[in-house]
Amino acid sequence: MDTHKKMRELVSALVDGEVSDADLELAFAALLEQDGQRAWALYHQVGDAVRAADGAALSDGFAARLAARLDAESATAAAAVEPEPPALSRPAP
């Protein structure tokens, strides 16, 4: 299991108010980690941008950085889906 992916999913659910009662403690624990804090900030920034009327006041290069992160997540997800090559085995003596 990809613990970073699970952490991001928990933080995302927490931001959206959709974390289950069973996962609430894990979601709060994720916020104690630096990656969890970054995900929290990023998801809030994305949410603010989506809700903004005539464009949010985002930092220069935000769209490019967001696109790069989405591409990186897509590449990671694609790599996780690809099957591993079969293990080489030696014939029994």
C-alpha cells in the first residue's frame, strides 16, 4: 500500500468534510507529518482557486506547479498499475 497516497486521500477527505469516523484519527495523525501539512495547504489553495469568482490571487507559476504535480501523480499511478515482470526461476536440478 502506498502510505503517501493514503495520507493524501485522508487529508483530502478531511478538507472536504468527508472523512469517515473510522479514519478521523488517521487523518489528524497525517496532519502531524510535513507531507500532510503540505497536502492540507495545497488542497485549501486549490479549493480557494476553484471557488474564486474572477480568479484567485495565486502566486506566480501556481498553475504550472499544479500541472506538474498532477502529472507526477498520474505517472506514479500509471507505474503502480503496470505489472511487474515475472521472476526468473531456475529449473530444478
